[in-house]
Amino acid sequence: MNELQLLGPRAHDEACGRAVLKATAEDFQVDEVLDIPLSGQGEHLWLWVEKRGLNTEEAARRLARAAGVSQRNISYAGLKDRQALTRQWFSLHLPGKADPDLSGAEGHSLSILKSARHSRKLQRGAHSANGFTLRLTQFDGDKDALEQRLQQIQAQGVPNYYGLQRFGFQGGNVFEARQFAERHELPEQRNLRSRLLSAARSYLFNRLLAERVAAGNWNQVAVGDLLAFTDSRSFFMAGEAECSDPRLAILDLHPTGPLWGSGPSPAAGAAHALEQGVAASEQALADWLVEAGMAHERRILRLPIGGLSWHYPEPDILQLHFVLPAGCFATVVVRELVDLLPAGQTENPCEF
């Protein structure tokens, strides 16, 4: 499966050029935003960790080994890329224990920047946002067009697609999910089950969003749409009054799409018809998610980009700074700007 099949069309016309992302880990930096005041006491040790060349689970294993505890005692808010320089929080459950010597976990690829005690463990999804600093190198394109595009996405946001990394190499997670769905089976291994269910839900959401991008109404609201605020998981029906809510224009309130699961969609009108059509086109996957006990949830269709700024530290390097809500993908922002090339390649944009 290629990029267009897994995501969908761009919303803001063709790319303004080509560039390389992640030539080095420092080209893709992520800082977790976690607004939780730490008490300084309790049986949970919270760690602010910088890592490069490690995914989150690998970092958790290193911390567990150094602390002499089971990996079940290590918690984190969200998963961060391996090919990046990331800073995120971990918590270690250490009831009745002193702070362990964690120097064995540290090295070139992992550093503990600070630590503090707290009364509760770090919950998944507890972070409110992620801050990104991206360096697009070997840029080749129209800088005037790119300037206009950056201003456009700053004002209008971008489609809130799930990024390609959710689907595995060439969409392999989707293929594997379909195989289980057709057999009406679930993987026995917990991590594999979670990964495939997530990929299936994300793929169906992207298909719905792609339909609305193609129709030009991904960022518009009609009666029957379900609306949600940027940082809220609750939603409500759009009536005539809600369709002219001023919070839509300032990118605070958004139309949503379904994360498939049990129960009928609460949407109405054209939105409901479109959702039913997408589910019918992938009926096996939709039914599989219901059989797996997934609950029907919603995700905003429009991704607002907070604090967007940009400059050129070198003529062929574009540096971007922005903040995205938790669970959203920086790569879908970049996709609306440029075609990405593998490091060292300057022709023929790749599909990934």
C-alpha cells in the first residue's frame, strides 16, 4: 500500500518542493508537554528522559534493568519515535524503596535530565501535547510558495490523518489486521493485538477523512456532524446554531470522525451516511473492531498547529517549530509542505 492509500489526498494542493527529514536524530526533536505538578514525595519516581535512537519501550526496558524492577513497574504517557531526539516522562513504581542508581541505563542514547517523586504513576495519554523542532534539509523548491503554504496551514490547520508509521512498512499492519478480521480471530500476543487493532481503526479513520478532504469539507461543519474541542474527548451534535459557532473559525472547535467500535454512530445526516459507507467498504475490519470490544470514539478531523514558526538557518534548510495535541503526527504537517526524500537522495520522491 502506498502513501495515498494509507492516508489520503493533501488538502492544500501539491507540495512546494522536496526535502529530507531525519537525516540525523537531531533533525526531528520532540518534547512531551505534561502539565502535572509533581509533589516531591510518594512511591513513584518520575524521570524526564532524553533519548535518541531508542523507541519508548526500549528505553523503558533499560530503565527497568538499571532499577532492578519488572518492566511492568515502568509507565509512560506516550510512544515516541526511535529515529528522533525526544524528551519524555517515565515513572517507576518503587514502593518502600529508595531512589535506585540508574547510571547503568544512561549513555549516548539515553540521559536522565531530572527526577522527582510523586504519589501517582504516570498514566498513558496523560500528556496534553508534544512540541516539535524539525529540520528539513536539502530543501529544493519554491520558497515564496512555501511561505504562503505555511501561512495557510497556520490559519487553517491540516487534515488530522494518522501518520504512516501507524501502519507499518508498506501498510503491513493493515494487511495483517485484515487477515485476522477475515478469520474472526484476535492475536493472542497482547502487543500484536493492540498494534493491529490500532492500525485497523486508524486506517478506517483515514479513509473517512480522505473522503472529506476529496470533497473539500474536511474543515467544514454541517448539521448532523459531531463536534469536539481540540483537547476534549467528549463531543456533541451540530445543529444550525453550532454550524456558525465562532470557535470553529479560531480552530478551537472541530468536526470529528469515528474511531470504529461497538454501538451505532451518533452522527446524523450526510456525516452518518458517509461513515456508514466507509464502514461498508471495509466491513470485515469494522466488524472485527466491534467483535474485539472496542468502544466507539471520535477524533477531530482538523489538526490545529500551535505556535508555528519557521526560518532558514541555511539556504537549503527549513527549520520548523510547532505544538500538536497528543496523538497527532508531525509528519502529516510536513506532508502539506513538501515531498520527503530519503537521506542522501535528491530526485524521485519516495512513498513511505
